[in-house]
Amino acid sequence: LPYAQCYGGHQFGMWAGQLGDGRAITLGEMLNSKSERWELQLKGAGKTPYSRFADGLAVLRSSIREFLCSEAMHCLGIPTTRALCLVMTGKYVTRDMFY
């Protein structure tokens, strides 16, 4: 059963309380052939109960940046999340015209 989790933290040097869900929806967990636990998630897939006032969608530019940064960190030996792939839906998402 898919689920979302909320998180809280600091923003701009002050405790901000609940910040949302990071646009992540957890599909479930699985064990790989080495008995390592993997969590399967969709990121930027849409609204969840914790999306607050946002639509929960991710734009392609920030998704590519996050994908490349997580792979670079992995190659440097820094523990990080990793993405299996990036998928586009064809839905146009606009944020800031200067972004």
C-alpha cells in the first residue's frame, strides 16, 4: 500500500515545523539478492496528504540535477539515495518563469 511521510526541519536558520513530504511516495520495500533492504519510491508524482499547498509534482530540470548529484555522491563513496530512472508524463509543470 503506497504511503507518504511528512518531515520537519529548519529553514533559514529557524525551526519551521512540518515542511511537507519531499514530493515522495513510498511504494514499498524489497530485499535484493544480497539481502539488502531497498525502499522503492516515486518522487514528484503528485499530491499527497502532506503536500501542503503544492501540487507535489517535480520539474525536469531539478529532477535531472538531483539524479546527477546523487550519482556523483555515490561514486565519491558518500552514502546517498539513488534513482533507478527519470520518467516524464507529458504533463507541463511551471514554477518560476526565471528558474
